Amino acid sequence: MESPLSTRFSAARDGAEQSLTSGEHYLIWFLLFAFASGALAHTLPAVLPVTRYTTDGLLLVINGLLLYSIYVRNGDRRLWAWLIGAYCFTFAAEAVGVATGAIFGSYVYGPTMWWQWLGVPFVIALNWCVLTLATNDLAERFTGKRPWLAAGLASILIAAYDVAIEPVAVKLDYWQWAGGVIPLQNYLMWAVIAFVISLPVQLLRIRYRSPVLVVYLLAQLFFFIVLNLAL
């Protein structure tokens, strides 16, 4: 039986694990500033041409800082192995999707996102991977450590999240859909892909959770909601 002293020690340790480091505090402020100022900049015609073409670089910086912060907090090297596998799988799905229209529907990426290969921006797959971690973090707050349920809820959350992303992305020419119609197939397939890449995180118990992930998820959602209303 666990002693009261060890129970208090465990509680204190868990609390310390959840407290924010100074680096995480700075990252949170950076995320809030980046998405709030980005939303404002996209509504100003004078600077819109510049902000549209800095998307790739900004997403790369944000995702890189997030992943480094997650690793520093959790120290689980398996995160990098998962990231490589999830990135390759997601990028391949995008490449096949762009080439055939068979996965998400018929669409093409625009010149706004300019580091591309096989018609797919390199940063897109990375962004989906980080979003998947963020939705898994949020899902676990409701489901606890139940892998299949957490992965399922995360996949639903990321599909719902895409509902806010799509109209803005089309207006900013990140990508365009054939006939100007966003197919339901797109949301369904993103839920499937998110579920597939979420399962290894959950089943292998990869340590990835961070309070910063939820801030990132909500700050980016704020960005897309504002632009859905403003553009």
C-alpha cells in the first residue's frame, strides 16, 4: 500500500510536470502574438501580399519550436520516430491526393505556399502532424488513457478543425478545390488519416503532452475564426 508521504510526493511530482517552464511561457506568448498579429495582418490590404507569402516560414518556425518544446518537457525520443513516420505517411497521402483526386477530392495547392514537391508544400504534412498531437492532447483530457477512444476523438476534432481552415485557405489561395466546392470526402479522409497516425502515439504511450499544445490549438483556431468572419 502506498504511504501518505509517497502519495504527496507523487502529487507534487505530477504538479511539477504540469507547471510551465520559462521557455514554455515565452513560447505561449509568441504563439498568441503570432496568431493574433497574423489575423490582423491578413485583414489589412496593404500588408496582405507580404503575409500571404510568409506562411511557409512562419509555420515551420512555429511547428519546430513546438516539437522542440514537447521533446524538452517529455524527453521521449520515440516522438521523432513517430514524427518521421507520420510525416511520410501524411505527405504521401497528400501527394497521391493531389495527383489523383482519389483521397480528399480534386484539389491543387496554390503558389502562396512555395516550398513544394510533387505539388505538395513540405510544411503542410508537418502542420497536420503537430495538429494531430494537439488534438490528441485535448482528447486525452476527456478520455483519459484509453488509446482507441482518445485516437477516435482526436480524429473527429481534427476533421472539425478543418471545417474552420478550409474556407480561409481557399480565399488565401493556399489551395483550390475543383468547382470551388469542398467535398465531404475531404473531412472524412482527414479523420481517417488522423486516426491512423494517432494510434501509434496512444498505443505506444509516447510521451508528448504539453500545456503549450492546447494554447497552440486554440490560438490557431482563433486565427481561422477571425479570418472566416473578416475575409
